[in-house]
Amino acid sequence: MTTDTTARALETPEVDQPWAELGLKPDEYARIRDILGRRPTSAELAMYSVMWSEHCSYKSSKVHLRQFGEKKPESDVLLVGMGENAGVVDAGDGWAVTFKVESHNHPSYIEPYQGAATGIGGIVRDILSMGARPVAVMDPLRFGPADASDTQRVLPGVIAGIGGYGNCLGLPNIGGEVVFDATYAGNPLVNALCVGVMRRDDILLATASGAGNLVVLFGAKTGGDGIGGVSVLASETFDADGPAKRPSVQVGDPFMEKVLIECCLELFAARLVVGIQDLGGAGISCATSELASNGEGGMHVVLDRVPLRDATLTPEEILMSESQERMCAIVEPGRIDEFLAICTKWDVDATVIGEVNASGRLTIEWHGEEIVDVPPRTVAHEGPVYERPISKPAEQDALQGATSASLTRPTNGAELAATVLQLAGSPNLADKSWITQQYDRYVLGNTALAMPEDSGMVRLDDSTTRGVAVSTDGNGRFTRLDPYAGAQLALSEAYRNVAATGAHPIAVTNCLNFGSPEDPAVMWQFEQAVTGLADGCLAMGIPVTGGNVSFY
């Protein structure tokens, strides 16, 4: 097969390209051609399609999320805010805490075990890439009715995936939520939070600086799993008539990730890393473009150096693969031998795949031929931004106007007893230990509080008496009735749960799960919720450190 090089793209401007199949809109494809001054190569098209997906670019939510910055309260503890892999706050005595929550909803519906497991793996690597040791995880979950056949298919795999991956990593699961409601039938919410700890001076950022520095890919080999996951799964609705999406779900190896964590921490301690980025959604496309975009110059990558599990992968597939347990680091040439020696010690594959330069471009070659030549910011940070139509749902006023007056009430002792039993038997009120017992809450020996307490709490390190308390909270019903107030109620509940442990709430992250952004009613709900959350954080004096938006 002929390689689609940048030279060939110039010579063949009218070649039909599968931009629509990759999730791009006509105007987005036209914009890519304008940026490049030619049609994109197939590799460039692959990169833009995944990086401009809803999941990676936040193209429908960005205009609303800016409120978190515009209304940010004064804070003397916020060290790293929005825009990085995770936020970081000062925990005192030279310690810092980083935390973030993300979603893995659609993959968990398609392949419950691997979808949930790699959700844990991905959020752990986000925390690791800040320079921190991951110390705990949490899992806010939403499913359809407990007795629905689809819930019985999805829930056991999700719980097993979270427990299996987290337990193998040796990370305590210190809290979360499980809610059943018909709203989530066929579209469960599988969110994962991770907390990490580091010394304040050890914070790392995702940036490729210093011309001549080397780009090192290390961790697991690249395979065909997860190809197009962020555009095929995370940025679309499910269509009964559409193609099977199972191959787009990533496959995790927690034992590889555990070794990778320890390897990274030793590399960090030796000060061998200039910048670092984990490979999750969009894989190498994301890691290289974000590192280059955040840096001062450009980057050149030799793609055929990437270690592969499947030698038949095309350049486009390698760029889009979301194989797990991989990291990309920027390393000074004079220290590369030390870097590789530590990787060898931990039996972690490491390969120099490129170099930072001063070109201001991201270029990628495949067996000596150039297949990518793009301005990295246009891929990673300057994608399309939409101001979607917003319209209050037609039924919203009637929904808010409904009262409890029409509800039947017990009129005698027997009916009252039956009502109490019905409440006690409700899956949302019943004991959840059948789920939480599948998680290890006390591994590492630093857990002070865990389920069923209001908030999880762990000690930062064996050498200190300082700890961090974390709570995840949300109420979809309140938010459906009034998105503005519902978001504030979720915020205040989490605040109270942390305060009830004796801890002082200082910052918040968010995971905002909503329907299709192409539905004006959904965008009204989203805009109201974001505004409510931003106003609430300002009133409470706690900054938003970052978060995640999951549409569709």
C-alpha cells in the first residue's frame, strides 16, 4: 500500500477521505485543509479527528467551562489549575495533593470489565503524570434499574473491572456512589477518581521544552485495542443499526501499570524527566501534539520506532491506538542512559522515538517518508469551539411545578409498614456492601476512613500525620428538576461530607455527564449546571482544579 505522505497530499488534492466516518463535520474538514494549505494526509486526518473529537477538544463545552476561570475565588493553596492532566493543591509541610475524576461511560457499556478497568488505569496515569504517587481511588457509578437485564449484564463487569484493576495496583478504594435509575438504562455512568501525593517541589507538567531533548515512549507495546475510542465511542451516541464498537474498547494490564508506576516514580526522584504525558485517549496523537503544543518549539517523531504488539498496524492506527499503560517523556540527551537503565531495571520497554526542536511544527516520519507536518497547537488546543443552541426544555416548567400533593400516602398501620419495607428494599437505599466488599479499602495501610463513611480519608505518607479527605457526590434527580440548584446541592453535599470528617474543604474537581450537545435542551441543562457550580464555588471560596465533560 502506498504511504500517504505530505508530498503526495500536495500532488493529489482531490482524493476522497473518510473524514465523516472519523467523526468530523464538513466545516471541520474544510478548516483542516485551510490550516494546512492542502488536504491532510491520512495520518494527519487521523490525528485531527481524534484530537478534535468532543472527548478531547471540549468543543461544545469550552465556552461554558470558562466560567470556572472567570469566577475563580482567591486561593492560597491552588498550585496547578485547569489545563493540566490534574489539579494540584498545597497540603502543608511541603506536601501537595493532586486529584481528578473522569468518565469511561461508553466503553464500560460495550465491554463492562475492560471499560471500567481502563477507566481506573487512565485516571491513575493522569495523576502519575503530575509527578505524584497515586494513593487512593473512588468510583461514582450510575446504572439503569437494578432488576433490568441490561443492568445485570453491565454492573457485575464494571464492579469487577474497578476492583480487579485497582486491587492489582494496590490502591485503596475509599468511596464512591452507586445509584439505580431508569435514566441510565443503556447508558451507564462509570466515573473514576484518583488522588495522588507528592512533595510540592516535585510537580511535573506536560510540556516539551529544550531543543535537542529526546522524546521517549515507554511502557507497554502499542496494539490495535482502543483505536478511535475517543471519536467512535466517547463522542457518539449508540445506534442500533451502526457497526459493532467492541474493538474500540481498550484492554488493560494492571500488573504492567503497577511496574510502570514504580518505574516513573524512580525516574522522577532522579530528576530525569523534563516533561511527561500519559497515553490515554487519542494515544500518540494526543501525547505528541500536547507536549509539543505546550512547549516552546516543535517536535519530530520517527513513528516506525514505536514498539508494536501487532506488526500489521498502519501509521494511522498507531497514531490512534489507545493501548494502555504507556507514557511519553521528554529527556535531556545527556541523561538518556540513566533513564533507560531505570526502565531496564523495572523491565519496562523504553524507546527514543523523536526529538524536540525549534521548528514550531510537529512532524512525523514513517520509514523515511514524512506523513505529518502540522502546527501542534491547531491539533491539541486550537480546535473548533461551538456555541451550541440553548433552549429550556418545554416540559421544564411543568416538571418544576409538580408537587407531592398527588402522591398516595399510607392511611393505616399496614400501609405504613408496607411503605417502610418498600423503602428498605429500594436498591438506592439498601446496603451496598455487596459492591464495596469487592474493593480493597485498606491496602497501603494509610486509610483512615472509607465506605460507608461520608468521606474517604487517607494519610499522605507514612512519614506524616497529615491526611486528605475526599467525597464524590451528585444527584441527577435534583439536577433534572433544576440544573442550577442541583449542581450547587451536589457541591454543598460533597463540601459537608468532607467537613464532617474534620477536614477543611479547599478545592473541587468535577465530572459532568450530560446527553447530546446537539440537543438544545441538553445544552440548557449543561449551561445551567456549570453556572450553578461556578457560582457555588465562588460563594464557598473553593476553586475548580479541573475536571471532565462526558456528552452523549
